[in-house]
Amino acid sequence: MKIAVAKGDGIGPEIMQAVLDIFTANKVPIEYEYVDMGKWVFDKGYSNGMTPDAQQTIEDLGILFKGPMETPKGKGVKSVNVTARKTWNTYANKRVFQTLHGVDTVFSKAGIPIDLTIVRENIEDTYGGIEHMLTHDVALSRRFITRPGSLQVIKYAFEMASKNGSKRITCGHKANIMKITDGLFLEVFYEVAKEYPHLKADDVIVDDLCMKLVSRPQEFDVVVLTNLQGDIVSDLCAGLVGGLGFAPSANIGDHICIFEAVHGTAPDIAGKNIANPTALLLSGIAMLRHLGMMENAATIENALLFTLESGVHTGDFGDRSIPSVNTTVFANAIISNLGKTPTHGARPMLPNQPATQTVFKLEENPMIMSKEPEDELIVGVDMFIESSEQPMVIAEKCLLHVGDIFKLVTISNRGTQVWPKGSVFTNMVNQYSARFESVGGAAVTQTDILELYRALMADFKICSTELLNKWGDKNAYSLAQGQ
């Protein structure tokens, strides 16, 4: 089995070498092909943070094991970590958080065990990074939540929970506010839940979820969330078990998977051989299980757990009365403990599962889509316009151009209705949304909307537009606050 390895930036090369030394000592049957990714590749002029040869190698091998990587600041480039996940459609970010004996936390001292898994959607949401300045005062970020994308990650979460013997799976969301985007994610969650009646499926609003995770984390098992919310909640959970230094990460896709440490590059200690390799080692152990190397994974994880129980620690954690060790000594301690079993949480020794490396040769980009509902209608348009005038003035100008097809329904500012009713205490910016709906709910065409656009151009700069779609009797657009 051959995999691609990117050592990373900062402390990346040191902790990667420590992990690979442990793998070698355990005779893990993997070959490594090193690829060029990270800040130094950005600095050479590759705007996506990887060389073309690196991309080709990863796509040929299907597995990337990577250290932490830095994105240059202030250079207008995207994060190489996010780019890699999105480019190869690793749609499910799985992060397991467990109590580790020898890593003291508030919960371990209270005797409260933590064993929960966060599954984060990895492709969509605000991480599309699609942003525009609509006016000099107003920035817009587009948030995409799709049915097929939600289905991919939620289906994975249920399947993983079922195979691992989980009892409960929870959807974290903000559908009480974002009724269409988070509402779609929640809708798909309960659609998939019907296929897994043996699992208790429920949902929690994400702010309430955060409070409950901090106060009663032992009540949760598997939690699935959208991208941004999942990013925040997974780091919160890392804090419950000792920090990002103990948080493995697996990015799962249909064709390519990425296993990585999600902590920073720690440039202040780079080259000093004092970094903690545990998070990257745990990610590597997850990779071994993914590849069917169950015995190797269990042997190495038991050695790690035994080492932690013994009090061996790097400088960022552990019993301060016991001197800390450097990265190399920590790795060598794990190597010397291969074959030993910890007192707490020993992993079962399952046999390796023979696996043949699958090579995918795709001729075109996969198109993921669900069946489109029938009787789709366009019933209006939201016109986003730039103006510093008062709402009544905006309305009077808009009403000059509605014609016989459209009616002006509402005008909002920052999502709050300011016409036909509102409050003088509502602070406004120089960008309005004027909603035009068709008279009698009749279907309109894009040509009709272009004619309205052309007419409004006489009085306004139009920053953006959004069609008001309708499927059957369901309006596919939100109301303004106060409408």
C-alpha cells in the first residue's frame, strides 16, 4: 500500500517523522511518497499551496497523510487545508474526542468519561468563500447548503454510527433562524434517520448544544453539523479532552481521504524537537483502520495509551512533577511500549483486513443532484440596491417601475423590514433589498425580471438579484424580519 505524505510547515516535519518512526517500528505495511504542499510552496508561486505533481500523486494514490500547514497572511490566497478538502470532495470531517488517561482535564478529574464523535460537513456553507462588496459599507458572503451535499455527510454519519455500535446521533443546527439553509440540512437528517431505526436520532440548536457539551458532554455520542458550526463545535470538544494536541482528524471522500493534525504549525517552537505528536499519531491510527490495518492500529494506540498512563509527556501537558521529554524521546517511549496494554481503554486486537488499493480514474467531474420537483415557478425577484435614501423614497421610486406584472411587497435593510411598515429606530446601511412578487402569484419569466431590472436602473445601482422560486405550494425564500 502506498500513500502520499506531506510533512507540513513549522513543527510538521518533526511530528511527522516521529509518527512514521513509530509506524516503521510496528512494521506497518505502507510505502510513502512525499509531496510538496504548504507555505513554502505558496512562496514559490503556486497559488493553491501544492505543486501539480503533488496533486497528481495524491489523486493517483487516494490517501493523503499531512502535517499542519500554514496559509500566508495578506496575500489573497486560500487556505491549502480547505482547498485540499474541497478539491477532492472529502465531504465528511470526522473527529473523535476521548478521555485519555494521563491527560488531565476538568472532566477527567471529576471522573466523567468523554467519548464523542463530531462529523462536520466539509465542502459547503460559508467555506465556499464566495464574497463580494455590494457597496463600500456592505459585504456579502454566500452560504450554500445543498441537498446532495447534506445527504453525503449525513449518510456517512449514520453509517459510521451504526457500524461503531453508537446509540445516539444528534443534528446540531440553527434552523430556528436560518430556516431554509439549516432547515434543509435538518430535513435531510430526518429523512436519512428513517433508514436507521435502531439509532436514536434527535436535534439540538447549536448554541444550546455548545452549552450542553460543556456541562454534560457524556450525554452525547455522534453529532453531525454544517461546516462552520461543525468547525467551532469540534474545537470546543477538543478543549474538553485536553486541546487540539489530542484531536485527530479524518476527511472522508468517495475517492480521496485526508488524515491530518488540525492544530497549528507552532512556528515559535519549530525545529526545537519539543512538539507533541499525539494528534498526528491519532490521525495516523485512524488512517490505518481506514486502510484495514486493524492490528497495527490497535497495537500502536495501546502503546500510546500505555505511554500516557505511565506519565511520559511533552511540555504542553501532563504531570508537572515529572520532567517533560522531547518529541523524539516521546516517540521512542511509544515504540518501547509496542505490545503493551493500558489499564484503561485498551483497544481490541482485531486482525488486519486485506485491502487492495483502489485507483479511481475519472473522466469527468461527478454531478451530484437529487430529483427536481415538478411545477417549478419563478414568482418574483429580490433586487438588492444601493441607496442612502429613506425607505419611503426608495418605495416611491420602485413603485414607478412595477408595471402590471409585479407588485412591490416589502423593502428590508440588513434583513429587517423597513417598508411598508417598520420602525424609525432601525439603523440602516446603504443597501436595501426590494422584493417584487408577481401579481396573483402567477409565473414570471427571466425576461420579465430583466425588464424590471432595466427599468430600476434608471434610479438605482443594482448590486445583486435573487429569483423567488416556488415548487408546488412551497415558497423557496425567506421572509424579512418583521414582515
